[in-house]
Amino acid sequence: MKARRVHLPTTLYEFWSIRDSEPGARVYAGGTDLLVQLRHGLVAVEGLICIERLTEIQGVWEERDEIFVGAGTTHARLLESDAIREHLPLLVQALESLASPPIRHMGTIGGNIVNASPAGDTLPPLYALGASLEIRSRETTRSVPISQFISGPGQVLIGNKELLTRIRIPKPKGFGIHHFEKIGRRKSQACAIASMAALASLSPDGLIADIRLAWGSVGPTVVTCAEAENSLRGRPLTLQALEDAASIVRKSVAPIDDVRAGANYRRVVAGNLLLRLMS
């Protein structure tokens, strides 16, 4: 069923007013997923609220040791940001692998988060970076870690009258290794069969001082593995150390079989992606 009404608010005040009068309407920004679903009759909606004109939730800015990103900022605009490129190369790598240029010009980082696909390319980097989300209603604002916001595929902890407005990302100081990689059925413009984001720092004597790891497409949400991280801390960055951690990862992930790949293949790939830190 086609949407009966489409609203295009230009201010948050206008958005809240429309939300009050259209509680059953779907909110979207770029619409790269929702509009496809509508076209194929996969969802039915009473109305649509397009927030692409809400400049209040767009842009990138720095405040001391943090980067703030408006949830309505497109992937293409993020790639143009000097602050993102300087401080968040891990996120840049993921954005550069995300879909095609036209999709990057339409899709927003907030949409990628709220869509909550286990294969969302920006999600593993945001988990590894320790991002938190600002969720606003007309009366209140709350902050929640991204790891607590997503509860399952397509499931997020947000109220009907709330809106994701911005993402707060601490600048990852001291991490010399920023690595994102995904495996798909083709080299580009592919949905991830498995992906991994990694941040690592080495001590002067070559030992792993700290490491953060996050995997996509190998569980109902992004998978982190504290046991694998702990097994690597204090060890040199060698193939043997990574293989030991990879065996832990393969036991920790919970992939599924789908049209793109089997669960066993995903489990093997999740561990193998960790070995790529040697490259």
C-alpha cells in the first residue's frame, strides 16, 4: 500500500507537531531501504515523515576530545569532513566501502544506525569507537551507548515520539592501527557476508597495549569479543597471537545461514578477518 501523506519538516519544532498528529507515520531520511520496501509492497504505512531537510540534525563538529555527527548527515558528507578523515579513519574505511556513490549521497549515518541491520557497514566501527547516541523527544534528551541501543535485527530502543539526533564519538587517541574490512559476494557495492572493525595500539617494544574489535553480519547485532581482546593484550602482533584469538572468535560469533552465505563460512571468515591485521 502506498503512503497516503508525505511530510517534509524543516525544523524540529515542526517535526514534533507532525509526529503528534501522525503517530503512525514512518520517519526516514535518505530512504535507501524504506523506499525500496514500499516499492515492492513489503511494508504498509499510513504516512511518511521525511527528515532530510532538518538541518538541525546535520553536520560534523569537534568539541575537545569528541566528534559530534548529526544523525541526518549523509555518508558522502561525512567523507568530505576533515575532522572525520583526521580523527576517525576507521569510520572512513567503512564509509568508502558502503554501497555506491549515489547511495552514499542519499543515505545517512542515523539511518544506518536505526535500520539496525547486522550487515550495516558503519556499525562495527561505531561499536569499536565507543559511540553514544543522543535520543530526543519534544521534552527530553537522553544518551545511550550504541551497543545498548540496538537489540536485534531491525530492533532499536527508541520510542515512537523520539528521534535520533546526533552521534558522539570519542577521538581514539593512541591507536596506531585502524582497520575495517568486509567480505561480500563481489568486490564492491556488496552487502557484507562478514565484516570487522579493529583499533589497536602497540607499546614501544611491539606488544599490543590495547585493542578493540567488532564484527558485523555474524550475529543478530554487532559482535564484540572481550575474551579475544584480552588474549591479545600484552602479546606481540604476530600471526600466532592472532590465530589464537581467531579461534576464540569463531566460538563466540552466532552467524546464520542466508542467501549470501552459510553460518559455518561466516564463522571461519570472522576469525580470518582478524588475521588481516598482519597485512
